Amino acid sequence: MRTYSIVTIIVCLSITLAAFAEDSADKLTDLAKETQNPVAAMISLPLQGNVNFNSGPEKNIQSVLNIQPVIPLPLTKEWNLINRIVLPVIDNPQPADVFGLGDVNISLFLSPVSKTGFVWGAGPVIQAPSATSTILSAGKWAAGPTAVAVFMEGPFVLGAMANNRWSFAGDGSRSSYNQMLLQPFLNYNLPDGWSLGTSPIMTADWTASSGEQWTIPVGGTISKVFKVGSQMMSIAGGGYYNAVRPTDSSDWTLRLVLSFLFPE
């Protein structure tokens, strides 16, 4: 069944790669911390698969694969420009059974090079109506500010990333929107590249009626950084329960992430 195809590919590939992974090295823990920093000066390609259970009035299963390349560009010795792109591939069972690309989201973080345990970044976020179906698209161009702050101390990496997007152009027949995303994160790093953490993606639709605005998940993940040949990678898996959510939205999400890492 196509509903599970996106995440099944990630699971099978993750198990295969882990089976052939080389022995862990001490440096894996430091690399794990770097993967938890949204404005790290490291090229990476995370493939984040989400299975959303009991979605919509018919309580179907929706699956979303977010292709999320991170491309840092050094501007000067003191400043980096971190490009974070999210391109969703969506299997949506209702109101019609549709599979295809969603709207692309691009965040640009201007971030100072830091040698301390505190890192920050800020800039614009832009959303483009790039979806292959009107059902999978908001039909609008949108933009707004985005920012992130990260604190690293010992085994802990914690912080938050946030943005707010306002629609400003696009299909005149589609509703305008004003949406916020807030993603706090807390990670505890164990030896050999293992870590435990939580990174709920909270959203707010400011145009919705009272009681229908917020989605607030609760849950956690476990992850591992490893090496296959010369390629550094990480695998993460976990689940989140939407303790606060709009009517007919998903109640549970299974999240699996396979990341290709390219440290200097």
C-alpha cells in the first residue's frame, strides 16, 4: 500500500546501512552534537519520513517525506549563511487520493561563527507554491522572519527554532494565511554517537477559530551517528502524540530520519 511506501524505504535503507556500519569512533559524539545544531556549518541531507495516524474526518493515514538539504555558505571569516530547504513529498488520502510534491520552504539564517557554546542565526523564510497538485498546496507565496538559538554544554544540546509566514501573493481564489512554526529541541548525547532527544514541531494557524489554532506534540526520539565506508550518516526514530490539535488533524506521528552528513 502506497501510504507506507515513503517511510518503508527509509526504514529498509536504514537497517541495511546500519548492518554494514563500521565500528564507532570517539568523534561520533561530537558529530552527533553538530547534527543537532540547525545552523551548524556542515552540509547535510536529512530525509525525514512522517506517518500521521488518524488524519482527517475519515481517520486515514497520511505520509510525508521531507527532503531537507542544509547548505552552509561562508560569507566572511566571521559570518555564515545557512540555507535550509524543505521539500515535502506527500501521500494524502483525502479529500482525494493524491501523491506528489508539496510547497517548498526555504530558510536563510545569517549566523556568526562562534567558538563558544552559544550559537544563533536569523533571516527570512520563504514559501513557494511548488506543489504538483492544488490539494497539496496552499496556492500562495508566503514569507516572514525566522530565527534559531542553540546552547551546547557537556552532553546537552538545547534551543529553539521559530518562524512566522504571511501569504502575500498567489492564487486569488485561495485563502490567505498567517502561520507560525516553533520547534524547541533538547538532546542528551551518549557515547559512540548515540543520543536521546525531543524536537516537537509546534504550529499555530492564527486565522483559525479559537480552539483550532494550535498543534502541540509531545514525544521523543533516539538517534545514532555512524559511518559506512567514508560516508558519515545518522539514523533517528521516534514518535509524537499531538496533545493539542485542531479537529480532524492527526493524533499520532511516527518519525524516522536518515541523514547523509558531510563534515569538513
